[in-house]
Amino acid sequence: MIIRANTFEQWLKANLDKGNLRDLAKYGASQGFPGLTYYQNTVVLYDKFHDEIWDLLWQQAKGMGFRCPLKLIASFNGAQDISTDIQFKNLLVWHMAEETARRLISEY
């Protein structure tokens, strides 16, 4: 997968229409969406946007009173099933996608 977008939001807007964004925000990334279904794609997204993902995690962790993002991540649905680096990256990309979709939908 080649990513030409400079931000995760740009990538999401380029790959999902408003209907998909609504569904992503409402039902979560585990339902399957273009570019978010297979590990081979989510790992590429993580590698490209990891700084942006971690910025969001730090902001959310601080806002929720966690001392570090790992405590926050441990609370995510599916976190208890993580056993590989690839699964960890996938979980974080899904979280970023869901959070970005929620924000975009509220702005529309």
C-alpha cells in the first residue's frame, strides 16, 4: 500500500466516504473498512503515522488522568487479546481511525 497523505486524517478522508466514516465512528474499525481490514495495511499506516497516533494517545491519556498512554491502551476493547507487535500496531491504528472518524462526523 502506498500512502500519499501527509496526515492520518487526509488518508482517512481519501479512502472512506461519509457513510463509511459514520459507520466507523458508530460501530468501530473491527467491522472492516478499506485499508483497515488487513494487518499488512494497518502496519503500513502505523509506520507512516505513528507520531500522530502517539500524540493523540498522550493527549487522551492526560485528559483521562492516566500517567502514560499504555494504561489507556490497556483499557481498549481487544487489548487483552494482543500478543504480537503487529496486533498492537493494528489496535492503535483502529483507535486512531475511530477517533478521527468521530471527530470528522461531528464536524460535518
